[in-house]
Amino acid sequence: MKAKYFLILGIFLVLIFQPQPTTAGIWIRPISVKQGEIVVVSGLFYPFGNSYSLLENCVLNLENKKYAFAREIVSYENFRNSSGREGFQFITRLPTTPLTKVGTKKIILECPLGKQEFNINVLAGQFPLQNIKLTASKNALSSSEAEKKAVDLALNTFSSYKLWDGSKPWLLPNTARKSSGYGLRRTYNGKLADNYFHKGLDFAGFTGSPVVAPAKGRVVLAGKNFATQGNCLFIDHGQGVISAYLHLSSLEVQENQEVEAGQLIGKVGDTGIATGPHLHFGIYVNAENVNPEPWFQYPMP
């Protein structure tokens, strides 16, 4: 009798302290994106027969690359009052780039209890050709293995919680006009760069003009005198979202420093491979470079 009592009590305690799902299935938004945009997938669990798998135990497979779910607090009051059992969801972000092939893509939800397939549509973006002329000294520059390793490590940073405010768009990092758009194909000194696209936006600021953090985050790389990126910063905004700032004349923050939206982090320059003073700004989602423009126009979940 006592054994039965303790078994029932044990099951009761497990149920009380397990996150309890309230909504079946997952939410995919949007279903159709242009090359360079992201697809956000969120929810609590997915049902399989008479049971379910929590999404934190699942991954999404898109073109043989797997994306894990992170826990995102949607109501701090409910989360706090329930000791972490309510007020949250699980979320992941699927990136596309100008190199992603246009058409219907299959995403596979892989869970301990089974798999489920969904479809998304990738539409063609508009990416014109730009001709760049480099001086002999700039054209000869290339990244060292140490620089490549440092940048790759920064871009693959994944911290558990979202740091930016998802209720409003990001701030512009510089107030100058945009001189080069995202996704451009380029020729350098008349030679087309293969499998290349411009990984961000260029702001034509003058040397020394301020560069600010567009959203809250933590500096994961403060690179100095890199051959291609010059003086550069990489900021982790949480859950696989990283922003990059290249060719700076000076750095105003240090590695591991937390920054707030609008805080001065550096100044425009022409260090590294640059034809003149400008800020190159990029956004990476799960290590893939995406179009920054929507982040300035809409609140990003």
C-alpha cells in the first residue's frame, strides 16, 4: 500500500514540475519568404498519437542542416509566478540566403516520438551586380587562419535566451545613407566572385562617425587590425542571432561587454578591405547571413 502511495505521489510531482503544454502543434511564420529572409517556428509540443514531444527535445531539419529549439519567455509574470512552468514557448529561426534555391522546401520536425514534414516556399530576391575596383595593396589582402577561426567561432555562438526586444524594430547602426545593399553579386577588378553575395548593408558614413548597437546584446568578438574585416565587432543577441560591424576606425567596447540598444560601440573607418570609409553591417542567424532590412522595418520574434 505504501509503495503504491509513493508511486502515485511521485507521478503527481513529476506532472506538477514538468512544463505543461497548452497548445498543440507548431506555428510557422511566414510560410513564404524571399531569399535572405527567415522563417520563425515556435510552439510548445507536437502530438504523436496519444502522446506528445516537447519541442525542446526536437530539431528542425532544413536541407540537411539541423536547428535546435530554444526556450523563450513570452510572459515574465506568468513565468515567475509559476516557477518556470508557464509563460514560455520554444522557438527556432530558419535562415535563407541569396544562395538558397528558389522553390518549395521541406522542413522535417524530428522528435523522440516521430517525425513530421512541413513545406515552406522560398521566393526569388532581387540582387543586382556591382563592380568594385581595389588598389593593388587592398586586393592582395586575405584573412589569416587565426582571423577566420575567430570570426567562425563568433558566428556560431548560441546563447539560450533572446536579448533583444522583440516588440519593436532594431535601430539603424549608423545614420548615413546606404551605399550597397544586401545580396549584391560583385566583380572585383573585373572578375566575378563565385558563390559570393554581399553579406550585409554598407553605410557611407564619414571617418569617425558613430556606430551604435541596434539592439541589446553581448560583444563576443572585438577584432583589431584584421586583414579583411579590419577593426570589427561581433555582438551576440541570443538564440543564434549575431550582428557584425566591419572596417571600423576605433572600437568603443570590449569583448564580453553587454551593450544596450543605441549605445556607442565603435566609429566608422576604412580598415581592412575597403575602398573608402563606410560601415559594413551584417546579421547572422544560426551562422547564416540574412537580409538586415526586415529587422529595421518590423519587430522580429
